[in-house]
Amino acid sequence: MFGGKSLAHESGEETFSRIVNQVLRLKLKLSAVFPVYKYFHEEMKRDHYISYAKIGRLENFPATKGTVFAWFNFKQVQKLNLSEQTKHDIMVAQRVIDSATRRSLGQQTID
């Protein structure tokens, strides 16, 4: 989960890729970044993008100073100290990722 602001004329995927690079020093190709959905966040008064990236393998990335990095699975989300909106965003992302996985395996999905 990463947060940040997009730059002028930057797509949600480009923003995600740039922020991951800044925080984890991991350069993502845009072809590895997938949008889940976007919505207008009332409290923040701006669009909120939910995206995910496919990476080759799990690593312990050297996060930038002042940043905490940890892997977690979807079952652990309920135990994290997150807002209900963030938990909802992660749950929707999980469904999208699971559907994409089933589709890539040739299984039927609901679009």
C-alpha cells in the first residue's frame, strides 16, 4: 500500500510506478502495473486510484529512510490498523487479482 500525489498529466499507473520506485527503489514497467478502480475521495477532495503490480518474486526491498515495508497476505488485512475504506479497497483489489489469475488460467470469470 503506497500513497502519494500524481504529477500533472500523470496516469494512475504512472503515479503508482513512480511512488514504488521512490519508496522501494523498485523500477516497475508500466506493463506490470494494473488498475483496479478509481473513485473520488470525499475527504481528500481528489481522485483515489487503486492499482497493483506483478513482480517476479518476493524480496525484502530496502525501503527509504523513515518508511516501513512488510509483506502481508489478504487474510491478514483485517488485523491491520487501516481505515474501513482502505480495507474495502484491498478486498476489491483481491477480487480483481483473483479474477485476473483465473482468466490467465483459462477459467471462466465474471466481468
